[in-house]
Amino acid sequence: TGEDYEDGQSEELLSQVIASKRDKVIIGSKFKPSNNGYDNVINSCEGSLRRLKTDYIDLYQIQWPNPNIEIEETFSAFEKLVDQGKILYYGVGNFDLPKIKEAIQTDKLKKLVAIQTEYDLFNRSIENELDYLEDNNLSIIAYMSLGKDNFNHEEKQLLNSLSTKYNKTIRTIVLSWIISHKNVNVLTSSLSLEHTKNNFLAAQVKLEEQDILKIDHLFK
């Protein structure tokens, strides 16, 4: 979730769901780039804690880099929040490789654990960094992972055949392919119970290596 998701209503709704099971869930929230400065990060976190009705956030993230604010300033706020027990870990979103390297060098507490980035069948640039991120103990949180459904005939044919083979929807097959990559988690969205179930099933089906390679090759 994030402070600007529906003007904070997302966090307020989530608080109702987790009220009786806070110790069983991992909460990730984030702040908008205009709040990347030290004081604003602190204030944004306080606001999120209040709306979530919790005393800590497991993973607190920079949503986007802000060219006007040095990353050292943002990370100093992270360090303060960790020291106060208000966040456990932190992450960055939409950082290119040079910015990721800068973040790693800035991370005094070694609490940087996640990179959130776009990743789908048509946007696979993050794959070039998978080994580097693993070497630095960073996981990927992939978003926008269903792309725009811009499949050509051959691509559609392959996905349909895999859908039939595994008896799962194309949505499930695509998400399963994404999380077949090492250290990759997927952030899904849904406007229906059916899609929510299909998202969930992606973690339950294990694609055969030959099928992963077919997708890799066709969508290269």
C-alpha cells in the first residue's frame, strides 16, 4: 500500500483486515516522491502508522526517486525510523542500476532489502540485474506484471497452450513465469474475486523448465 493510494483510504481499509492478525502479515507501504526529504519521510511514516493502526511497518519504501533530494537525506530518515522501531526494513522503487548502487553504498544499517520495479513479458530489463541484486541480498517486487495484453498471434498461441496444459488462466501462467525467476516477488492487483484467485494460484503452480524457456525465447 502507500500514503497516496486513494488518499490514504487503502491503508485505512487494510487496518481493518489485519487488526486480528498483525503478526501474521508483512506490510509494505511507501511515500510519494515529494516527501523524500527527512522531515517529510518521518511525517509520512507517522501518518501511515496512524491509518494502519499499527506501531511498525515491515517494509517502508521510496516510491520514486526525487532528483531534488539526495538519497542520503532519505536514508537518514530511514535510520531514525529503524532506531525508533517504527520500520523494520526499507526499499526503493523505480530506481535504475546507478541509483540502486548508490542506495547500496548509502545503506549504513544494511536494512535495504527490496527493489520495486516494473516487470512483465514486454519489459524485462531488470533480468540483467538479477545476479547483482541477489549478490547484494536484494529481492525484487515486480509490479505492472500483466502488461497490456498486447500479444501477437504466436504469443497468444503459446500462452493458450500453456493455459490448457496446466489448466490455469493466462493471468496465472504469466504471473507464475515472473516468480519463477530467483528473488522475484510479484505485486498483483485485482478488481474481482476471480482475478484474486487467479493471482493466488500463480504461486501454487510450478512451470516446467522447458515451458519457462519457451516463454523466455518467444518474448525475448
